[in-house]
Amino acid sequence: MLRFLRQEELALDGFLMLDDAVSLSHFAQCQDHGDQVLADLSQRFLGRRGFKPVSAQGLGDFGPRRSHQPYERIQDTLTQLGLDPRYCFRESAPIAQTYDYYHPERATEEQTATTSTLVERDDGIREISSLPGMERLKAVTGRVERQQFCYVPEEHWDSVRGIVEDAVRG
């Protein structure tokens, strides 16, 4: 059993020895472990049966101010199915922002490598859409897309999707 699974300190040498073969060997050992959660997660990892995303668009923000009812229903359903939601239910709200062209009216601190494409030239660092011939880049707007997902075991995807759809419909 890996030392860090037993919550023991792992020296640098031991950490550097963790390659795919060692990790897979330990996951294989964990399939028969007395801890049902560890055994289930190991079997899922080795069998490539990861969690599947369910779109949670329309359920409101994740976090402490969210509407708890749909999430509690999902967790209750997973518990009734014999699963521990602490280990088989995750929420995610990734944000994708496309390229945002240079806006000279914005404060300088808003124009960063995260919000713009900066190019180093002999005359200094410039935003790419401000360079001659690159004006067409302004057609690509900085639209922010935010999606929400719940991740659950694939075999329970339909049940969770039904809960989410019911909650969104009201």
C-alpha cells in the first residue's frame, strides 16, 4: 500500500519512484481493499469508468448561496443507491473566455496576458490587435462562457440528469 494512502509522510525519493507501473500496481491492490469507497474508486480508475458530466445549467451558482434542494436530492439519491456522495459527486463551473481584443479605453491593468494576446516587439510590448494588419482580430469578441456540471458515476447519469431537469423546469 502506498505510504501516502496511509497518510504517512513520503520522502522525496519515494515520491520520485511513483511512476505509472507503481501507481497502477497499488490501484490494483486497492480493488480488494476493505474500504468500499477506495475499492470502488480504484476499480473505476482501472476500468476507465470515470464520472460522467451532467449539465447543471440553470440550477444557480455553486457554492454556499446556491439553492440546495436539487443538490441535496442528488446526494440523497446517490446515498440510496449505496454510494457516498462525498466521493462520487462533484460540481464544477468552468469559465471559458475567448480572446478579447485590445481596448485602449480600459485601464492598463485590465490588459494582461490573461485577457489579451501580448506581443514583444523592438518598440516594446504591444497587444496583437493593435499591430498593423491585425485589425480583423477585433471580430473575435471576449464573450465569457460559463457552464455548470455535476459529475457522477456513469451508471447513475440518467437519474441525476432527471433530477437536474426537474429542478430547472421548476
